[in-house]
Amino acid sequence: MNQTPCVLFVCTHNAARSQMAEVLLRHRASGRFRACSAGFEPTEVHPLTRQVLEECGLDAAGLRSKATREFLGRVAVRYAIIVCEEAEPKCPRIFPFAANTLYWRFEDPAAASGLSAEMQLARFRRVRDDIDARIAAWLTELP
């Protein structure tokens, strides 16, 4: 049985923000937490998610979109962190199933339509950097 506390990042599709957060926490936490991610309507991991993680030297090869049902009631979650924007109508609403539920709102980099490839990539990079900064700050706040 894994005794490492689980942090579950939750978003609608588990395609971008929650995937980035999973990889970034795994990198920064050095085994302190078991980093996971899931979505209520999982799709596929966005190719730009993989690209912006690999740009930082992080391994994105094994990423896959997962449904929350793989975790809810099956895994003891210490922190559930919802990473959807407040204004996003499909942002998951869950009742407490974790010891702590946090809401970190990040824009959805995959939601932009009509952007050039360069602008879309820049948006994914900005969201990646925002998530990374939030994780770094959070880790210093914990006891």
C-alpha cells in the first residue's frame, strides 16, 4: 500500500492544466506526494501540453487522460486541487472527498480558437509557468 499522500489535480478534460500540474508537482515534490490528475469528461492529452513540458526537460511520454472515477472512493486523496477557471461553466463541482480541496483557477490554454500556432503555444507556456509558480509557492507554504 502506497503511504505517500496523494494530490489529485482535477479539471474537466484532463488534457492540459491538470496534466501539467501532475507532471510539475511530481518534478518539484521529489517524492513528497503522489501526483495524479483526472477529469470529469476525459479526452486526450493535448499535444501542446506534452510539448511545453518536454521543453522544460520533463517526461510527458506516459501521460494519459484519466477519469475521476479511477480515484473517487478508490484512492485516499490528501489534496484535491481543482484547476479550472471560475467562469468556466463545465468546471467540476465535487463534494469533499479529499482531506483538503483547493481551487487554483487557470485559463484553459486549449480553449482558444482562432489563434495562430505561435500564439497558442505561447498561451500553453504561460499557463505551464503559472501552474509551476503556484506549485512552488504552495510547497513552501506547507508544514
